Amino acid sequence: MSELLNVSGLSITARVSRGELRLLDRVDLTIGRGEIVGVVGESGSGKTTLSRAVIGLLDRNVRVDGGSISLSGEQIVAPGVDRTAQIRGSAVGMVFQDASRSLNPLMKVRAQLAEVLRRHVPGIGKQEIERRSVEVLEQMRISDAARVLSSYPHQLSGGLRQRVAIGLAVVTRPSLVIADECTTALDVTTQTKVVELFRTLVGELGIGLLFVTHDLMLASDLCDRIAVMNGGRVVETGPAMQILDRPEHDYTRRLLAAIPTWT
């Protein structure tokens, strides 16, 4: 498996009212092509900061002060270096927790897909835009693509909105997709369908998937490998089932112990 994403020694600091706050401390992470890697941790663990650093969506008071991020062997982030604008939306797509953050409520789905394609695929024509729009909705396992293309977001169910949001992230055929807590607001049945969709997309498209979640059980079901974060550090990483069955770090054990059980 060839390496797609390499995060090496990444340290990130935020300027706050009381001084400076270290958000990430020497984080290492790799993702291969066709691989799903989960980043798991509680709120404030640093997992969302990591995902936003990869795609260049850090707040203005946040800076990278150590380490680097490379995509397909090319450095895109380092202290004083930010080339994420060149890859955001084209080589890297992102799916947010709330589909409403990705979808414009005033535009039909067709127009939103067309806008993304025109922005990131130079010279693309009207017929190709329509073909790829239908194609990506079919990849999202949406059977009535014509209706969905002609719909506004509020006319769709929560599950359909999230599928359209994923479609927006992959329609430009990126090599890496970041999913940041994107199943949290969904009911269990819809969540299961979205997880299965991700698994299928990675298999069919050969993309890498960075799956950010607080749900260790969900990550173990979907991911090939898991990185557990706490306090801005990766405290444990390994194959998903190893993390689930034989956790080595006390924090990972506490996460597992907090999972409800039914007898």
C-alpha cells in the first residue's frame, strides 16, 4: 500500500487570552491509498484540530510551530508553510459533522455540485458536469438522483443530506477524504448506512479516508487502523481490532470501559 498522507511531529499552538495553548504535540499519523484510519478521542483531544490542519481550516489565532504534513510526497503544511489552498476541495475533500455546513440552503443540489466542479476542475463543460453529478449521486447509493439534483437541502431527509455532502466531497475525485464526526447527528440505522457507504467508496475509488470520531466502537467497525488521541497527543495507534481487544494505554482502556453494555 503506497503512502498518501504523512503527518510527522506536528505541533500546533493557539493564542488565547491567558497566553498560549498547545493543541497538538508532536503528532505522527500516516494513511495509505485505499486505507481507512480512524482518529478517536473525547472533545478537546485534538482530533478536529488535526483534521483541520490537513485541509487548512485552522482559526487565525492558531499556528503550526513544529513538524509537517505531506500529501502524496509533497509537503503542504509546516511552520511558515501552508499550501493547503492548492489541494482543498480537489485533492482533499471534507465531510463535516452537520451537512448544513456543506450545503447551501438557497441552492439546489445540482447547482451546488456544479459550483464545486467548476471551481476545482478547470475547463469542465456543462454536459460533463451533469454526467459527473448524476454519477456521484449514484455512487452515494441514491436511487432517485434526478429528484435529488432538483431538490433544495431542506427537501431531503437527514440521511440524504449527509450523502449529498459526501458526494460534494468526492465529486472532484480527491485522493483523500476527511470525515469529521459526520455520523454523530444521524440515527443508528442511517449511521450504519453511511459507514457502509464509506467502506464501499474507499474500495471502489481507492481513496484514503481519515475518519474522525469520539466513538471507538464505530471506528473499530469501519477502520483499518486507529489512532487514539488525548491531550493533543496520539497515545496509541494500531490495527483496529488490536486497539479494541488488546488496548495498551490506560486512556484507551478508559474509553472502552465507558462504552455501555447490554446483558
